[in-house]
Amino acid sequence: MQEQRSRIKTWLEILLISTKLGLTSFGGPVAHLAYFKDEYIDRRKWLDDKMYADIIALCQFLPGPASSQVGISIGMLRGGIIGGLISWFGFTIPSVIVLIVFALMYQTFSLDDAGFIASLKIVAAAVVLHALIGLGQKLTPDKSRLAIAIVAAAIMLLYPSAWMQILVILAAALIGFTFFKDKAESKVQPFSFNISKKLGIASLGTLVTILTVTPLLNRAIDNPFLNIFDIFFRVGSLVFGGGHVVLPMLEREVVPQGLLSANEFLAGYGMAQAVPGPLFTFSSYLGTIMEGVTGAVVATIAMFLPSFLLLLAALPFLNTLRQRSSFQGVLMGVNASVVGILLAAFYDPVVSSSIMNAPDFVLAVILFALLNIWKVPAWMIVLLGVVGGYIIQFIS
């Protein structure tokens, strides 16, 4: 009885702290990790610095939202699998609610022609360019990886499709496996986590089964919610590089198929920059536009479920994999291709749908400079972008 009470107390503590972070963690994945360190490590001493660094390293090796995965891992360490679920819920639900409400307002009030929607598209251009430069500096530090990024961008611009993107990632992984072993780190700290290998294998099997069976069911059964689950689960399982890279994968899946317009897509992406928490909650907005609140729930669960399954699958085997130079080489190649995919998305649909004239370009440059040079928070960039958009309309 006492043990059960202690467990419930721990889960409530995780819920309160993660919800606080979900309400206040503006600024994207890097900022989220700083907020986590301040709250979980420095203030509450749930983990030491070394363990926290190891968790971050783990999540960088997996597809999906790295900062969310770090939060889930800390929740698991503190309160088991349920603790991980609670940690995800608290950190994610505030931005989910905001984006669902925004999507409903967008549809109810026909905001396609609203002035601030055009401004949000310009904001998206500035934010994606900022993310592109940051990722490029980190993931393509040499000529060989930069070449992979350029080729990946060219292929995605010339042959845009979700399947082509998967092929590009697989090809980059093969190149990394073959040529980048000598670039691997020689000393990698071991990672300690109490999850059985049997559970890891079961989680991986579940992930592979869902990835295999759901597309077949989606083709056989005409159901909009099954279609939503198929799209978002697949993207959540395959997207490397964090929240900003989810943009091109989702765009290829939903806009060409007519599930929503390019204007609706970019307006939601711009709004997602203004809310705290993970950018992957962009899925909540898209699900709402497609099939209402139920669609939002299905899309959100499908987008984040792979992260849980991947963490449970990877944790028991991570120590062995991280010591292997070939595995590190694979990730170097994949990460380089991610930069190219984001570069292609920066041109289409971001720039092609947002920068229509010289004033738009000027505003985008100003917002980018404020974000990249003066380090103005992303949520403030959104507010300044909306104000700037109305000023442009007024003087034009």
C-alpha cells in the first residue's frame, strides 16, 4: 500500500513538473534541453549531469522528436513506463490544445485570406532557414557530408515524394556505413537503463508490424482515421533531425493528396512556432484540419507512438551499438541527408508559398536576423512577424 502511494506521488510530481515545462518551454529542441536540465537536473537532482548527457546522446541516435524523447526517458527513469507516458503528456498537451483551437478557428472563420496568415508563412521561412543553418553547421562539417546534403536536396527538388525521401535516407545510411567509420568517436560513455532486452525486442517487433500492416489496411479499408494514423505513424517512425525536418515529410504526405492546402499547411507551421513544447504537435493542427478533434487525437498519438516504441527498443541495446564505428557512420550519413531534405523543403513549399514580393523578402530577412544573430525567441519572432505583415499591408 505504501509503495503504491509512493508511486502515485511520484507520477503526480512528474505530471506537475512536465506540465509546467509544457507551458513555458519556448524556443525549440535546444532550448527544451536547457529547460529540462534546469528543472530536472539542477533543481531536483533526479539525474546527474553524466546520465543526462547520455540520455541526450541516445535520443540524437533515434528518429523522432529528440527533446520529447529526452523528457520521456527522464520520466521512465523516475516513474517507469507510466512515468514516461505522464512526462510526455504534461510536456505535450498544452501546445496540442492551442494548435487544435487555432485549427478550429482557422476553419470556422475562413482565415485563408487573413493578413496574419501571410505573416505566419514569412515567419516559417525565417525559422526554417535558421534551423537549416544550425543543422548544416552541426551535421555537415566537412565536404563529403556537405556533398551528401546537396545531392539529397537536388533529388528531392527534382523528384519530390515521400518514398523518394526514404530512399535518399537509406542511400545516405549506406554511404555513411561504407565511408564514415574512420570519423567515429573512439570513446563513447556507456549508458545504464533498467529495461529488459525481451521488452526491447517486443517493442521493435510492434513498431515493424504497425509500419508493415497499417499501409496494407489503409489501402484495403477506406477510413479517414486509418489514413491519418498511417501517415503520421510512418512519418514519426522515419523522420531524423527533429521537429523542423518533419515539415517536408508531412508536406509530401498531405498537400499533394489534397488532404489540406499549402496555405493551411504553412499557416499551421507558422503558428506551431509560437507555442511552447515540441514542434511535433504540428500533427495536432493537421489532424484537426483533416478530420476535426478526433483526427487531432489520432494524428497526435500516431506521431508520438513511434518514439515510445523506439526508446523501449533501443535502450537495452544502446551500449553495444554506440561502441561500433559502423553504426556511428550510418548516423553521420543519415544526418547529412537530413540537411539536404530540409534545404529542399525550404525552397518548396516554404519560400515558394511565402515570399511573393520585395516587402515579404525584407520582412523575412529582418526576422531571420533577429532570430539568428540577436537570438530573439521564436515566439517573439511570430509576434513581430504578424505586426510586420500588417505594417507591410498598410504601407503598400
